[in-house]
Amino acid sequence: MTDAAAEQEDRPDGQSGRLLGMSEDELLDLLSRGDLAVRGRLVDASNATMYCEISLDDVAAACVYKPVAGERPLWDFPEGTLAGRELAAYAVSRSGGWDVVPPTVYRDGPFGPGMCQLWVDADDTVDLVALARRTDHQGLRQMAVFDAVVNNADRKIGHLLPMPDGHLYGCDHGVCFGTDYKLRTVLWQWRGKKLTSQATAALRRLQESLDGGPLAAELAGWLTGEEIEATRKRAALLLEHKVHPFPPADWPAVPWPPI
């Protein structure tokens, strides 16, 4: 799911017309129950990241598998939690209606339990640097709001996945949901700007799901109570002020390297 070079075999035919007709729940079932076969490794990834084929019945797809055993410990995130944070990011994306994170599940695999996420083929004709600087891209602006909610500490340019149909996905959400404000992103062009009506609607959906819906219980499987409460407070703060956040004063505002 990154621009990193991959040592891999030919991709399966999963990203074909057969998958285009599948619902998100069907894709999640494929990822959860399908046979997982490692085809290569994304060699530039900081944690063990496997390029895989997943197949179930007559459907095959490409996916990314990140085993917990391959995670590199970080000083500011508890050891062994990165895969769960990827799951939490997907849950928040789906609950808010952002559709920023591709279908993602937690499952066992050849190297133990970990995160398994559908591989999406980004449009390689898009200039990602130019895309990251745009101010008129609605999907990019919605991603900036999503990142503010999940407190994404690593939104690099290479984590943007523009689709041929114009939709925008993002990847690598393992360092999100810290309790301290540590938003690091290349998407600061809207700082202090008023949130769009689409953004406030998404935040209200998220707030409802956190307060009285199933999201809090789902997140409890991956995050601490303090991290869930911090997520709730970030969403509430955005709704209260209705503006994009400013960079932190005591934390690097842009990840390194930014690409």
C-alpha cells in the first residue's frame, strides 16, 4: 500500500471486474476467511510488510499483510499495537463515512496475527507532490479532517493513494490515536480555515457512533480507554470550533521524510 519498491511476483487478477461488484462487507469476508499467500515484501517499509494474494472460492485479490511480530518498537507507542491502530483507523474512516482507509481486518497469517488490508492500485499518472499541495481537492481536504481526528503522526505524500476514478485513499495508519497532540502531516494548507459542511456532517456521524453507537466498543479492541476518550475529544473540539487545526507548537508538524 505504499510507493516502496516491492520484491513480488505478478499480481493476481483480484482487482478486476469481479471485485468491483463486491460490497465492502464481502471484501471484509474475503480478507478475513481467504487463503493468504505471501508473494513478496515491501522492502522500504519500516515494519515487516508483506505483499500477498488472498483467495476465497473463485475470487482472488491482492492485499497487504503486516504481522505484529514484524513491528519495530517505537518509543511513543506501546509495543505490538500498530496493527490494531490500523484497524481502529479503518473503523473511524468507515463510521464517519470518509472511506479514506481501504477494507482492513485483523487475522492470522503465515507469520502470526496481524493487519490485512486490501491492496488498491493507485493511479500512477498522478503527481503526488502536486496532489498534496492542492487546495481544491475535496477528498484531500476530507483526509486532512480524518487525520486530525485520528491524530495521525505520519501522513506522508507517499501515503496518498489516488484512484483512477478520482477517489482518494490513504495507507499506513499504524502511528495514530496517541493521547498527546502529535499531528504530523503534509496537508496543512487548510490550517485555520472553516470546515466544510461535508466535514461537519462526517464529524457528527462519528460523534454519534462514539457516544451511542457501536464504534466505542469496536475501538476498545484496539485502543486504550484514554485513547478512545482523546479521539472523542478531538472530534468534539473540531465540531465546536469548526476550523481545521493548526500545527502543534512543541512537535514536528511534518513527518520525515515528507515523501
